[in-house]
Amino acid sequence: MLLIRCPYCEEERPELEFRNAGEAHIARSPNIASESDDDFEKFFFIRSNPKGIIYERWRHMHGCARFFNAVRDTVSDRFLMTYKAGEPKPVKLPGAAK
Amino acid sequence: MKKYSVFAIAREAMRGHKGWEEQWSSPEPKKEYDVIIVGAGGHGLATAYYLATVHGVTNVAVLEKGWLGGGNTGRNTTIIRSNYLYDESAGIYDHALKLWDGLSQELNYNVMYSPRGVMMLAHNIHDIQVLKRHVHANRLNGIDNEWLTPEQAKEFCPPLNISRNARYPVMGASLQRRGGTARHDAVAWGYARGASARGVHIIQNCEVTGVKRAPNGAVTGVETTRGFIGARKVGVVAAGHSSVIMNMAGVRMPLESYPLQALVSEPVKPVVPCVVMSNTVHAYISQSDKGELVIGAGTDQYVSYSQTGGLHILQHTLDAICEMFPIFTRMKMLRSWGGIVDVTPDRSPILAKTPVPGLYVNCGWGTGGFKATPGSGHVFAHTIAKDDPHPINAPFTIERFRTGRLIDEAAAAAVAH
């Protein structure tokens, strides 16, 4: 089971309190109805699914219930950092090997 | 290839078993092949086998980064069934089921296909409605499936708890009698032996690190840890790593890879005569011929390539097993493991040509690919050899995520995840 640091509660809590909410930093178009089929497919279905560093959303379902973002290595499952929703995608990653 | 038979066993017994030959050879890779298959799991090896036997394409290499059948082929719970809701799914899974019947004879290799019946339990009114809908849909597609009362379910599987006092009482079950299990390793070995005997090169410990394309976009070969290998046709059958390989060719996929776990108990005398699945309490169980209970758990909730999963996932499944079978509450578990499954948004596979000329993909089998191994290999070989999909896999395109013509088994609850 993962230990996840909620950036709002500012503590590590067990994974059971959280729900993974998929890849982060995928912006929904404000005019979703006028999106082309290609763009809608990219937004809705296509995922980067990286073997390595992933940017993903989590929700602290059974805690503060808020969404936040995390950076994790999908090979080791180790979290590099978590940050609040709306904050920019971090450029520098603490302790990242690659 | 020497034929396996009772006479071969007798002959070898007389001369100290010195005449058995290697089941497949391990040649050095050539500079170029007609077709390269990436991934020597069941689906990849079956593809190579049918390319050789059905289409006469024998200048084929199957590249495997680890060892043959060491990925999800060796990690699944070996359940075979075809009771899927939609016509497209019924078509491909029943195509596979028909090939399972007679596969041992065709391969001259005992894959231990055992049609012992797959029973799916209903625990509430909604389950009853969904499973009955499946029974009717399957029958319209010519697939056997029948409805059982709780008493009939217990008669078919005596250790099942059908007490009304259970937290999730059994209210009925659907039964596909042609469903069952097979020996997963033997499937990979049997296809490998058959393909190798017809000239297919199986190259293990050879990881694909890049996909080379010509200026016009067409595939020209793959970079590997053992050097460049040329081919004008490349079939990607890499399960959880399919999107990684496809990215090397510049194709982004509608896939996410998750850990899926399974576990086995200590071996005991025969007690579970069939496969029992329950989507509502989330567990499935069968008993191997060695006597181990083989139990499948769910996926973890996050993308991972770690081949391990959270212990709470196993615990959740064992809670359900103990609820369904109180007889097993003191059973000891021997081993657990994880595999990486590639899941599509509609939970149906992708077996198709790709936007890249000469590149084909067979992926997205998610949590239930083993059952489809023969059918998948058969129609994928057709797709590669003819550069055109077989009618059975024609609906399973990549483009369906753009056109919206999904095969939405995800909402159909035939899939246990």
C-alpha cells in the first residue's frame, strides 16, 4: 500500500484514504462541443502511460476530499512530490534520477 | 519436430530418456525477417504459429525481452470463457473457445484445456438482471450459457455457501459449461514448439529499444539490445508494455497499464470442481490440477509497471472468497504475484493495423487476455499476412476511440474489473 502525502492536510496518509483520478495536466476545452474528433480523442482517451515519471491526480477522498497532483515513478511506485491542484507542473523534481 | 505420443514415452523409457529434443531452438537473430513479433507471450507465439501454419509465412522472429511466457502468460488465472455481451466480443472470444477445443491435438502438446464450467454468481437483483441479459445475449449468438437457481449452483459447486444469512447471499448464477481452464505455460510452450519447428526464430533476452521508420513513415525494423533487426512488418504484442513500444514508433495509445494480482493456496484434494466468479464481491477462484486454489484479485488503482500490487487488494479478494466459501477460512496461501495489464477505455482489445504502414498492434486485453490466446493469434496472423483485418477482429480498431464506435464491455459487467 502506498503512503501518500496530501499537500492540503500536510501529512502522509495510507492509500486507502485516496482515490487515483488519472493523468494530471489534461485541460478540458471550454468549447468541448466544437472540438474536432481528433482533439476530443486526445483529450478523452489518449494517455501517456509512461514507464517512469508520471504526473497524476489524486483525491483525498476520506480526508479533506480535495484533488491534488502528484509526481510518481511508475517503475518503483515511489512518490517524488505532491502539489496542490492549480499549481504549475513542476520543472525540477526532487531526487529524480532521470 | 518429433511427435509426442505414448510410443515416444515408451521408446524413451527404454533408452534412458536420451532422445528427447529441445522443444524450440534458440538461434542467433538474422539481419532481416519478413515479420517481427514483439513479445513472446501466448498471443505473440500464437500469432507466429498461425503465420507459419495458416499463411505459410515462416521467415518470422519473435523477440522477447525476458523469457518466453514470463509475462502475463505465466501470471494469469487461466480462466477460459466466451460469455461476453456484445456481438463483436462474442465473435472473437468464441472463436478462441472453438480453437481451445482441439488445441492439444493440433499442437501435439497437452495444454490441459478443461471445460469444467464457469459459474458467475448473482448477489442482488441488479446482478440477476445483468446475468440473465448475458444468458439471453449469448444464446442469440450461439454461445452456451444457462441460468441456475442457488440450489442448482450449489449442486454444481458443493463448497459454495448459499445461506440466506450470508452478507451477500447467492441469488442465482449463470453457467457456461464450455468455459474452464487450461495450463497457461503449456500454451506458450506448445505454440513455441510448433512455430519453431516450422522455422520461426524465437529470440529471448532481446529487448526492443526502438522502432525504425523510413522517410515515408513505413516500418523498416527494430533496434534491440542485440542490434538492429530489419523487417517490413512488425506486430506489437507486448501486453502492459504495448504503449511503450508504440511510443517508439510515434503512436500514442488509448492505454493505461495497471498491476493485477493473483495468488494460490497450498495444494489440497479436489474440492472446487469448476470456476466460480463473482463481480459483486469481486473474487474468482478455481482449483489447479496440482490442487492449489487459484484466486484472482483486482487491479490497483494507479498506473504502474512494478509487477507488484498493494496487499489490501489481495485482502479484499480473500474477504470475498471466505464469504463465498467459509470452508476456506483457514486455508494457507502459498504465493502471490502481479502482472502488468494494459487497459483500454472500453475494456475491449485493440487488434489492428496502425497509422504507421507495416506496424500492427495486438494489445488492450486488460485483465482477461489468456482466454483469447488462440483466437487472438489466429486473427492477428491474418491481419499481418493479408495487411487487412479478419472479419472477426475488424471492429477492434484503434480508430474506434476517434469515431466513437466503442465495444463497451466496460459497462457490461461480463468483465470482472
